[in-house]
Amino acid sequence: MVVIRLTTVGKKGERKYRIVVKEKRTRRDGKSVEVLGWYQKSEKGENKQLNVERYNYWLSVGAIPSPQVKKIAA
């Protein structure tokens, strides 16, 4: 099964994430199939970038997004 989820990036304590497509059984920060974008939450607000075309493609193929990714993509 393929899922779309967040993986952590950066120093300890920083809130930086990549939005990735990966196999359900792999570790959170393990190898991914494709990187779709990034997300960063800060005191000033949210910064995000998402390749919507590729996101929709993976949804059409049957990938399941995590609840957090659904919020970010909406």
C-alpha cells in the first residue's frame, strides 16, 4: 500500500517536513518513492509548497494521504 505522509527534516526542535510518497511499511524518515513538496510551521504562520499535479496523480493511483497531509493540501 502506498501512502502520502510527512517526514521530518532539519535540526532537532525545528518544525520542517517534506511531503512524500512511500510504502506504508517503511520507517517515517526512510526512503521515499517521490517528494511532492515541503511544509513548515512557524510563529508567523505556515509556509508550504505542494506539487498539486503529482499529488492528484498519486491519489488517482490509490495512494492514501495522512490526515495532516489532507489538511495541508486543502
